[in-house]
Amino acid sequence: MADVTTTNYADALYNFRVAMQKNYRKRHVLISQLKRVAPQEVFSGGDEARIPIILNSLQGGGNPGESGTINVPHSFNLDKATFTLENVVMPIGITLNAEENSNVNSAAPALRTLVEECENALSEIVNDQFNCPGALLASVSANTTSPSLTVYTNAALTNYDRLRAGRVVDILTRSSGANPGNGLRRKIDSVDEATGIITFATAAQASDGDSGNITFSNTAGLYLPGTWGNALQSLHDIASTSGTFEGIVRSSVQGWQAIDGRNGDTDTKMLSDVLMDSAVRRGRRTGGFAWEFAMGEPSVIDGYKQSKYAQTRVNPQMKTLSGGFAGIEYVHAGGTIAMIAEDRFERGKLVLVPTEDIAVYHGPGNPSGPEWIKDTGGQWQRFARTLTKEAWWRDNLQLAAKRCNRVVFLDDLDEAA
């Protein structure tokens, strides 16, 4: 009987690929609901895109009367936003023996499991970056007196859905990305949400990782491995009034600022129809009703839902998005908004998402989602004189805003018990 090889098994591998592309697009809210923009729409070559922006309507018109003087014409109020596409790559490797011995008749179980998990992992880290500014999963909250395997986070501020036993992270200095001491590719052994203590395994997880006790301070953070400095832009980067975003300094260009739905109110409050009404009114000033859905951390959405319990005559309705995601429906005079819970979202926050203004841009090699890298002729590669081979599942993309002043955010929201 002939051995199964990557050549005669190619049809089966391609069948796996089709299913993964479909699942990847439907697995997470932003990936599913936002338009994926074709490269010819914005790119002429290279990884950087430029979006020209007219910040407000043309000015200078007036009423000269029957014989008065017409106003002098005004120029456009223009600026430009720029962003760069980033590679997101999930590598997988398998030995020839593992491939051959995983099943009596074929290599399907080993390859199928490996490929499926590769797809799941890539979609997860893309979703994490869309929801975690700078791919920062958590900040370290205390200094260590000596190297240790236990790292401290703030239990009141950290979203522990991002941290779980078995997850591998980089522990790096937040300001520089420097390794403070044995912080690369460290696997979480346990998470104590009550105390905020994260305990790590002592063993190295890969040849590019560290082992042993970790040196850290309260200037460090836990990051998706290998993403510091190259992270995708997040929804929270878009939903802000400060800093520099896509090359534009927001303090100098008010038209590039998102809308604070609470207008500067920082008192902690439960999300309610009253807060939503005022947030939508502020957002409508810059272009009408534009939001099919809003995203928030689950306990924020639960707090809104629980506020309806006492209203015995009110039956909270659910709204389902085109991608299949559903959330409790908020009703406004201009339309309805689905309140979608996102497990990896920033705590105490809600963002109203105008899908016309935000898109996932992609490079020319990834029009429908991730692809196997095959520029050398095949998807499986060997890098040494061993029987181990690797394949790389890659997407080339960026979450970007074409317009920020219809993105409405609400901060300092209370959380349901």
C-alpha cells in the first residue's frame, strides 16, 4: 500500500480550507459584520493605505440679495488618514511519523485536528486584537520582590475571558516591548479571578520562548505572542477622542474624534435606555441614525437586560444580525440597535458601531480570508534535514476607520453581578 503524501492528499486539504474560510468569517462579530474591502478599491501597491477625508461640508455660500456681493469661494477642509496592513500568521508543524501513524488507514485525523485548531486559533487572535488595544490582554499591577511564576493583575479592571489556563502570552514592558526577564511565550497554568494572580508554567513552550521564574514590574503587560509593535488596530482605538489615530492628531482635528456618548460624565452607572437615548442623539448630530449594533462586555449588556426585569409589561426583544449574532434590542426613534455581548471586550465599555464607517481592509493575497502560504510551490515546508514539516496559515489585514465621528462610545459603565 502506498503511503499518503501531501501530494496525493492535496484534494482533502483543500476541502478543509474551504470550510475554514467560511467558519473564520462567521466566528466573531466584527469579522462577520464588517465589510472586507477588496484591495483594488484602495491600494495601488504596498502595505500602506491613504484615505482622503472631507471633514465637513463645503462652506462659503450665502444670500447676496438682488445686487449684493457674492461670498469668496472657500476651499475644502481636507485631511488624510493612513494605516498599514499587518500579517497575522498561525504556524503548524507535524512529523512524518505523527502524520502516518495517526490513523490506520490515513493521516486524516492528525491533519484534520491540526488544521481545524489552526483556523480556530487565527480567528481568535484576530478577534482579540480587534477588541484589545495594542494586543494587550492585561496589565501587571504589582512589582515582584524576586523572580517568580506568579504575576499580579488588577482583579477589578482585568477581563479574565482573555486569560485562561493553557494560553501562551508574552510578558513585556508596556512602553518599550522589552523582555523584563524570561517573559517570552509563557504558558498560563492557572487564573485566580478573586485575587488577580496569574500562575505560569516553568517549562518553555517553544524554542523561541523562555523558562523558569519571571522578572516583572507594574510597568509590564501580558500580550498576544509576537504582536507588540505590530498589533492590529482595535475598535477602542477608533472609539476615542484623544491620541493619534491613522496618522491624524485628534486634538488638532475634532472631526476625527469619536463621540463620547456620556459627554464627559465619569460617574459609574448601569447602562440604561436613558444613557442610550442621549448617546444616540449625540451621534446623530454627525450624520443621522447609523448603528445596527453596539458591542459591550457581557456584564455590561446583562446590566441593561436586568433593568427590564421590573417592567412586567415589557418583553425584551432580541435582534439578530446578518451574521447570525443576536442581542437584546434597544429601540430609538430612528431605529433599533442590537446590544451584542463580546467576551473579549474592554470592561465597563460599550461602543455603537457604524458599519458604513469601519471596515476590514486586506491585502491582494487574502480577498476572502486567510490562506496557506504557498509562494515556494507548496503549503508544507521543511527548514532542516528532519522529517518535521511546517505550514503557515496567514491573513494580511487591518481594522480601519474611514470616519470616526459617528462611532459612539460609553465608558464607566457598571457591571451586573
